[in-house]
Amino acid sequence: EEGCLSCPGVTADVERPSQVVIKGMDRDGNDVKLEVEGALARIFQHECDHLHGKFFFDHLNPIKRQLVKARIRRT
């Protein structure tokens, strides 16, 4: 189950990989590679989605997505 602080109180079941590898740079421009799993992997994926203009409900099938969007409009 996943939600977002942008839509308080609204959640949905979102399937995500349980492990991810994140590559980036630190403040000094040095390459960084993180291999994370579990809740931290979900958090990284969720936040990377935001950087790409996506919300958790964008991973749902069209019917479930519409139901979640309707709940968001009501809040």
C-alpha cells in the first residue's frame, strides 16, 4: 500500500520492485551508487517518480486510477 504527502489520506496498492540500484552524484560531483531494498527501495522509486512528473496512482490500471483520482478530488 502506498500513499503520498501530496494527497493525504489516499492510498492504493502499488507493485514495485523490492530492490533497486540508484546511481547519482554527491555534492562534490563524485559518483554514488546505492543498492537498497525494502521500504527504502519503495521510497526511492516513489521520489524518482515525482522527479519525472508521476504520482503513485500512475502505476495503477485505468479503472483503479480513476477511483483514486476521484477520492483525491473529494478530499
